[in-house]
Amino acid sequence: METIEDKTKCKWWAWHKKNPQVWVLFQKFTFEAIRSGRTHYSHWAVISRIRWETDIITKGNPFKISNDFIGYYARYFIHQYPEHKDFFVIKPLKHERGKANEKKNNCKAKTIEELFN
């Protein structure tokens, strides 16, 4: 099992747990794209639609989705729905390219499985 060394992933996970509506919308809009017949789509476009829906269409407490978190939503979708593993094009993150210069942090999740479950 891979040890989580990416501080950004831990920040995303904490933010994700506080903002579950984003995950609900990410799934909804991704499945809309899949049902439309697309075999590939942009996770950035899905997040842009979420931003539009939450900023313009709905009223409520404003929140910001960091660009640093977008790739984690696509990875989480693939983790949850492996039958759609090729729907998003996933590029390696900095720490996956061996360029991580961040120190290990005190994130409670120690494995990918713990982080995504």
C-alpha cells in the first residue's frame, strides 16, 4: 500500500468531508456526460459546471473549490466507479512524478484506501 505523502491530498480530503455537496454534483454531472454518449470528458469542465451551478444558479453560502483539488475528484470518481476508469484523462501529480518536495504531514489517512473510504 502506498503511504500518503501529499499534503494537498490531505487538505482536499478534509475539505471534501466538509463540502459533500460538491461530490454529489461531481457524480451527477459526470454521469450526465456519460449518459450523453461521451467516452471521455474533462474533470475541469465538470468542476466548472459545479462552480456555475453553485455561484450563479443556486443561492446560499458561497464556497470556493481550489484548482488544486480538481484532480482528486477525478481520481476519487475512478476509485468509486472503476468501470469508468478511462473517462477522465489523469495526469501524474507532482509527488507521483517524483518531484514532491513537501515533507510528510500528520494526515490521519495513511493509505489511499483509508483516504478514499
